[in-house]
Amino acid sequence: MALFNKHLLSLLLTLAATQAVHAVDYVVTNTAPTTAGGARFNNEIGADYSRQTLASATDFIWRTFQQTNPADRKNVQKVSLFVDDMDGVAYSSNNEIHASARYIGSYSGDLKREITGVLYHEMTHIWQWNGNGQTPGGLIEGIADFVRLKANYAPSHWVQPGQGDRWDQGYDVTARFLDYLNSLRNGFVAELNKKMRTGYSANYFVELLGKNVDQLWRDYKAKYGKSSMLA
């Protein structure tokens, strides 16, 4: 019995260690609490909700990217969110997300839903592969907004499906296009992200969908009755 308990304890310790290895620590710091936006962040969003959202976003991103195995993911153990007195909306760098207190202070819609969507977008940047810096910026931003779209946090002001001038225009335009491509091959975005772990090639679209990306863009525009001349 003692031997069994010893083995059980060893197993539990191993499982705990494994969980610890793959656990992500989320830290939220409001560096602008005396500003109108910083105060609004504390009152309407808060650090606890933000940490929960970052964790939920991570789980959603892993599922979207089909990264059930930790070996498929980036090795990120800590993500820090800072609410700063700055212009813009938000940006991510070196496993840090910086959100604008000024944007929070001036936003007139559903603030919690908007910031939740922003955090899903920025967390995608933390976890996505970028082809060792070779992937076009528009595609990087499009994938982040694709995740936001699939999580049902797309704002009402986004373009409608079929709109946009170029497939790599970025953000909502590219997100809508990726959603279309994902409908052609379920899991396309996950497979594309996996390919971009080590590099980037426009030929990935051909490998996954049998057509080059420019033809796919023309097909997309035609599906929604938009002039392919815009491509």
C-alpha cells in the first residue's frame, strides 16, 4: 500500500510539474490610473477580468490553431498587459500587450466587449508564428482579426465579406478573406500558421488550396459580387 501511495504521489507530482511547465502567468498593470481612461479601465474592466480574458483568449487561440500539443506552440510562460497613457489602441511586443488608456477613455460603445476583442487580437500576436519575420504584415494582422472574428468579437464597423482592395490589406479585410478560405478547407488558417513556424511562402496557399492567392482573392470577390478589378 505504501508503495502504491508512493507511486501515486510521484505521478501527481509529475502531472503538477507538467501543468506548471505549460501554465501561463498573466500580469495586468495599469500605469495610468489617474487618467480618465485608466480610471475607466479600473471601474468597467478591471485586472481580474483582464486576466481571465487573456487566459480564455489563449485557450481559444490554441484551439483555433489546433495546437493541442504544447510542442506545437511558442514557449511563452508569462504575458503582461499594461494599460498606458498613449495614443493608438494597442500593440504587442516581447510577450507584452500595451493598451491605450486614452482609447479606453474615449470609446463610446460597449467598452468591455471592445477591449475583450482587442485582447483576443493582441494575444494572437503573442502566439502566432510569423515565418521568422518573413510573413507579410497584412497577413499577420489578418490572422489576428480572424481569431477575433471567430471568437465573435468583431466590431460592427468592420468591412463586410467581399469588401477590400487587396488580400493582404490586413485587419478586417484580410480576416474576412481568411474566413472564406477557411470555409473552403476547414482548418486552413491553423495549417497556414503551422507552415509559418519556420518561414513564409506565397506557395503555401497553393499547397493547401490548389490555387495561388491572387486567384483565390478573385474567387472571393466574385462570390460576393464585388468587381475583381479591385484585386
